Amino acid sequence: MASATFTRSAEVEALLQHECKTVAKDLLHQPGPDFLDRCFVPSNRTPQVLRALGQLYHHGRLAGTGYMSILPVDQGIEHTAGSSFGPNPIYFDPENIIRLAVEGGCNAVATTFGTFGTVARKYAHKIPFVVKINHNELLTYPNKFDQILFGSVEEAWNLGATAVGATIYFGSDESNRQIQEVSAAFERAHELGMATVLWCYTRNNAFKTADKDYHVAADLTGQANHLGVTIGADIIKQKLPENNGGFTTLKFGKTHPAMYESLSSDNPIDLTRYQVVNCYMGRIGLINSGGESLGAGDRDQAIKTAIINKRAGGQGLISGRKAFQRPFAEGVELLNAIQDIYLDESITLA
């Protein structure tokens, strides 16, 4: 298979050459064409859920590889529609969101009840739907940060959903209620034969200090992943880790020196591997978010994130703003560039 085309900067070369000396790759349940048979068939997932997972893993350019590329567009609610679609107003029309995922060769598209509700009959048979069932809305003044349900699991099923998605703000004052709501929703989704995807985000003002943002610390996000897998998520979405030591710096939780000395390091691949480890050693796939769009450097940044995720043992990227906040054809090209990293057999687990 041909190698992916990207700028081989010194930073990228270092990532490609990195040797992981923390958790050995042989201990991981590695992505691959037989991932469903190895990791989900022995589980409590029903044949209907296995079929839904098969639809996710066997669609788009990454079909049959064990890797996944998802287009997520819930920012119209989470970040306001104007700020999200202002750079490219065609996406105020929700059909273009689905078109971008289809033409971009994605495994699935994750978006809102409203988007799917307008075009479900036209596209439900063309690409798997991941219906996002809860959101943080920003119209309340002053702004508050709480994930609330926008619809039911049954409504998602009626829209033709292959999976439901939800967010929990672990660490927030509202996290106990969110855990209970999402746990019940995921149980119902599995009863109806749908897969489940959980945005395992941390959220607490105390997690951000004067010099560091521990919302993206490997130890905190790793524990969020562990909780997400425990409540029945089939796929975990997490931000790429940027640092470590959230528990020790903020002086809460339980830790062990191994978390910082032997299970991880300062290298971004090792930090991300700690996230994979907390997904039951990779039995549940980790997909990292693509992050905000910063303009001209988006392609290189997305490729770097994909290399980190793949070499750590993750299963793909869920990248939205970098794709839809640019001209349509460029968005397709960016999604394809990410996918090419996972199709490049020369880029292996560290």
C-alpha cells in the first residue's frame, strides 16, 4: 500500500521513530481487520449491536482495517451556529454535513437530532448515523456548562441511527446525573441494537491552573476513559493529552508512582497510550478529537494527531472543524489525508 503524503518535519520524524518503553504494544488489543471478532464477540453485546458495530467498522475508506474516521458536527449547539458555520455558511444547510462525510469517505457522521431529522430518508442507507443525544447549549446567560438530553434513544433509532453518542463532563458538579442519564441511555441503545460512542471530557474550573490546563492531562483523561468504558461505551472519544500530573498537582484522587514513571512519559505517543490502556487495554477503541481549526496549518496538525493516535494504539480520529470550516473540496481532502495515515502500513504501533 502506498505511503501517505505529508510534510516530514523534524517533529513528525521523531514521532515516526519513537520507541515506546512504557506499556508494550504486545499487551494491547490492537486494531485490525478482526478486531470485532477478537474484542466484541466474546462480550455481552447482542448480535444486533455486533451488526451495528460492523456497519461502523466496515464503511468508508477505512472499511475492514479496524480503524475509524468520523465526521462530528454538533458545534452548532455546543459553540453556537454562527461561530461554527460562519467561516463556511454552506453548513447552515445540514445536508452538506452529511455530504461531506459521504464524499470524505468517513466510517460515520455524528451530528444532531435536527440535522438527521431533515435528511434521514435520503442518507440513512448511505452512511452510518451516530445521533448525539445530549449537548451543552450556550444561550443561557450567563453561560453554564452542562450536558442535557435533547431527545430520546427511541427517536435516534427511528431516525435510522447505527449508534448514539453522548458527552459526560467528568469532574463537573453535574457529572453524577450525567453518568446516570448516559448509562441508562446506553443500556437502552444496546437493547435496541445500536452501538454507543462516548465523549469522555473532563470539566472543572479547578482543572485549569495559571500555567497548565489539566483538562487534557493523561491521568485525568485516562480515568475518564476508564469510567466511560465501564458504563458501556463501545467507542471512546477523547481529546489528545498534552500533559500529565493532574491528580498530583491538584492534590485529589488516588495515584501510584507507576502512572507517571513507568506507564507514561512526556512523549505524546506515550501519553496517548495511557489513554488506550485505560480503555481496557484497547478492548474498546480510542478515537481522538481533531481539535479546533487554526487555518493554514490544519492539515499538518491533523496528520500529526493521527500519527500519535495510531502509534499509541488508538483506532482513529473524529475531526470536525478542521474539515467543515474550509471549502468543501478542501474538507474532503483533509479527511482523506487523515485516513491515509491509517491506510499506510509503514506507520505502525510504537
